[in-house]
Amino acid sequence: MFLDPLFSQDNLQKSKAFFESILLSQPSTNDTIPPTLFFEVTKPVRVPNTKPCSFSVLQHDFGYTYGKPPVFANYTFPSDFPYQEFSRIVLEWNATCKGRQFDRIFGVWLSGVELLRSCTAEPSATGIVWSVKKDVTRYSSLLLMNKTQTFAVYMGNLVDKTYTSVYHVNVTIYFYPAVKKMNLFKGKGEILGSGVGSKADLIIPFSRDLSLNDGFWYEIENATDVKEKEFEIPHNVYRAVLEVYVSFHENDEFWYGNLQNEHIAANNLTDLPGNGPFREVVVNLDGEVVGAVWLFTVVYTGGINTELWRPISAVGSFDLPTYDIEITSFLGNILDGKTHKLSFGVTNALNVWYIDANLHLWLDSKSAKTEGKLLQHDIVTPVVSSVSDFIGLNGTFVTNTTRLISSIGWVKSSYGIVTTKSIQDLSYSNSMVIDNDGKLKIVNQTIHFDDSVYAKMPVSNVKSKKSLTRFLFYLYSNYLDQGNITLFSVSNFTLGFNEKKFKDTDAKSPSSSLRNLQKGKGVKVVKDNLVVSEVAKSQQTYNYDGSKFCYSMNVSSSNNTILYDEVGNTCNKRAKSDFGYGLSRSWPFPARISFPASHVIDPNGN
């Protein structure tokens, strides 16, 4: 699973030689080199074999935008489209930049509902270009609404003499008509449908209001900070799913490697972030815990070693994962026409976390009022086991914990009485080694995030689904003091996840599986706290098996150069990469370009 660790001084010297040899082999930059395409490895969005209608929503150059309001645009679904019903909707973000800049987190919202959370690519002197394509079909009720809404993008960018890059951004939405006429009646078998295939009728945002000089997200600044918002739901809701957006920054950007407080106190390391490496987002409804999020370790494009993410960005960095929490069991508590409170907090948090959420609601078109009752609600609160063994700066640290949240409730609608059971079963393990007087750190973390939902129908068997997910993270880092306030740094990482989804919790085989694993090694020279040079190599394997649709990619890069890439778009065949790299060094795009839609055609319209 892991790359060979570089524990010894001898291996550090070998890494230094590796660094120097690669650095000397790099060509000098000049204005004739075209911008490089950066990308995150993921499967393409499946779309029907129909011509999409496109809508250019926003075009903007993000210069000095830090501390300023988001960029707004009016969004009105075009009434002149030849179709009004669509089976797939894709948001496409395209950007170019050139010069020097930090990674910047940004968000995209429509009427306060977040559609995309992402991180910018870090540019080069010769320029880069990147694109994010996200399936936003689950937001159809909002995107197709017949009224003018506010579309917003916030990206806190700084431009000065040192950091010169301006991000040139275009946002376009593609609407794909269905191959066959859509059946607008939600059958009983679709009670558990979510996301693509079963779209909510109403989405309530849990985000900040418009009068702000930042993103719409809430900011969680410490472990006791809780953000809450009041809301009401319609009288005829029969299903509810909360979608949580979250990202971590500043003192908690590398939370998985944060030190234990006792280690910090014993060594007077007051300038280093603490509270240990365990974090969880806790969601409360009227003061009761209804769900938790144990997070995938997204590494932003400025993290660890920036050359590691050129041009292959880290897993999840261009399209940060969201987390769904089934809260249908609790509808009986909030279908009373009264105001209720939803709140968010982060266990052990340091400054700062950005969190907001979307409440997806399914409405009963055949009934003016539904009713329900919460039958059972069980919570196993995490008891964190933390074992430390250290002398001075060096030592070992092991952190383990588990959590279980389950709920059972029924809702009476035109579908009859449906009883829903939801289970979150979570486990966490983090081991950390610190050596070389604190200069060497090894982090090895695994999170199991398992979800199950069961729905007992009135006149049929139980409908169920589950997902079994494992988040993997390993990091080795070491520093060699070169004197003259200069450090030589080595980083070695493995990052990824395994996910299996089942349409029936009793099924022996998953309906889909995804294994996404990225690893690499980077070295850099830091002088007077500034990075003066970096080199890196990385390799990634991506394997998705959805039975009717498979996609795989095996790709490697070294210092902005793709070494090889192999792509399979069927379950047993290989094809040319969608990125068109082969052995070429860069992607010949001009600095400004109109990007065509590039999506996978599904001949069945699925």
C-alpha cells in the first residue's frame, strides 16, 4: 500500500541526489510553452445520447477578491429551450491562470444552495488551464425553477507584487433532454432514490445570508463553536436527506497530523496546531444528534508539496466530496408547521472550518399533509482512545474511536405508511510517529464510513441500500537541515478510498464499486520559510465498476509531465485517455479558450 519509507540519513541523501538530477533535467521556461492542463482523475459524467441545451451563467476574472462580496449573476432558466424536461444536468467550471498564486478554496451557490466546493489549481509562469464537470441533476427543482434567482461564486484571491495570478473563469450549465419521455410519477420502489434518478422537489439551504464579504458557508472557529439556523418544512414531506458541504483550513488544514495537546505542552510547542488528529462534523436537529460526518482527507493543491499535484490534482481537490445524511426518520418531529433548528459543530476543531448544507425534501403531490413519528433513536457517542509514548519531541501516538447513530421512524403519505431505518456505523484509526527531533513525521490513518437505509413498504418487501467506504491516508515527511536557514524536505504519501454500494443490504455483490488510490514522492528546498524549488513524482489508479458502465485510469506524472496514462471505458477494454496525454508534455490550449462539453454518452439515457 505504501511507498518505501525514507527513514535513514543515507536515504535522505539519495533523495537529495534524486532531486538534483530531476531539477537539472527540466527545461527552462519561456513564453512559447503553452499552458498545461491540470485535472483530477475521476469517471466522466454519463449523459444521454441527446444534444444538450447550454446556458452560460457567469464569466469573471477573479483578481483581488479576498474579503469582498461574492460575484453575483442573475440566473433564470431559459424559457426558449426546445425541451423543458431533462434527464441529466451538468455544471462545467473552466478556468485559466498564469503567474504565481496560492491555492484558493471557492464555492458556487444558487439561491443559497451550494452546488460545488472546489480548490483552485496553483498556476505556473507559463500558465495552466483546468476544468471541473459535476453532475448537478439532483438540484433540478432549483435549476429548472421559473423565476430569477441569485447565482453566486466566492473565491478569496489576493493579488500583489508577489502573488500575481488572476483566475479567468467561465461557468456553463448543460441540460440533456431524456432519450425517452420521463415518468414524473415517483413509484413506491423509488422511495429510497436520491441524487441522480430521484430528484428532490424542494431544497432548503442552510447557509449564511447575502450581506457578507465571504462565502455563504458558516465558519467554525473552535471545538465549542456551533452554528445553527431556523427553518420550517412544508406539510406534505415524505422523505428528507441532508447534504453536507465541508472543508478545513488554516490551523486544521492538516488536522489528521495535528499533535496531542500533552505533547505540545511538554515540549512548549505553542506555535503548532493541536487537539490531536480526530475530527468529526456533528449535525443536530433541535438539539439531538441526527448524523455525523467523518471526513475524507482532501489535500489541497498547495498541500505537502505543490509539485505532487502538477498536473494530476489530489483526490477530491477539484470537486470536494459531499456527505448525505438520511433524516426521514425524524420527519415526525418537524411536520408540525413550527420552526425548528439545525446546527453544526466540529469535534476538536481549530480555526477554521467552512460548513453549509442543503436539505433535500420529497413532497407528496397527492396529499396536502403527511404525518409521522420517530420510534427509536440510538446514539453511541465516540469515546476517543488516545495512547501516547514520547520522550522529548520524539514518540508514537495512537488514536482510535467508533461511533454509531441509528434511527427508526414512520411517515404516512399517499404511498401508505413507510417505516425508515437509518444507520451510520463509523470507525477511526490514526497512528503517528515523530522522530529526528520532531523533523520526521509519519501519519497512517484509516476511516470506515458505512451507511445503511431500510424502508418498509406497506404492501411489499423491505427496500434497502447501503454504502461501505474506507478512507486511506499515509504521509511520511522529513527535513534535513542544510545550514544557512535552508531545509531539504522529503514527502511520501498514499491517499485514496474504496467504496462499495449495494442496492440491497442483503446482496452479496455490490451494484457498484470504486477504488481510487494515489501515491507519490516529492522533495523540496525551503530557505527562510520560502520554497525555492520542488520536484515530485506521482501515480494514480482509478477503477469504477458499475456493472453496465465501467471506467478505469492508470496515470503517472513527474514534474508537470505525464509519463503514461491508460484508460478503460468498458469493463474489459482499454482506450485512449480522455485527457489526450499519451506521452506529450503539455496540452496545447491558448490562455483563453471556449471549452466544449466533454461527457460520456449513455445510449440508454441513464
